[in-house]
Amino acid sequence: MGTARDYARHKAAGFPAEGGPVILEVEVPIEIVDIVRNDPISGMTAASGDVRFEPGVGLDELRQAWPGLTKRVIPL
């Protein structure tokens, strides 16, 4: 997929009316990341650095915590 910048630019190209590419940086509590890391299937992907929150594997916890998480928008 390339770098985060490359991915954001590619993704934004498919949605030209939404304001252009950005990177959304989110500080996710380690307890939520550990749910993914400790899952037998998702944990293998997370070991490569790609942490994906899926239903039943951290997504519900992430949604619950979302309003209080520190976020930073990095325009490209």
C-alpha cells in the first residue's frame, strides 16, 4: 500500500468532493490494541504493524473510547 501519505492520496482521489487527503492520527489505548494483538488471526497482521479493529476484535471498544481519544489531522 505504500506510505500513509501515498495511501491517503490514493484514497482521496476516489472522493474528490471531500476536501483532499489527510492522515488522521489517533492515540489508541494499549488495552484496545492488545485485544487485536492477542487475537489468533488479527494478531498475525498486527505483528506486521497493521492494526485493524474489526467487529469482535477491538472495534466496539474503540468506538466506545473514540470521543475521548486524542486525534490529530495532518493535511497533505
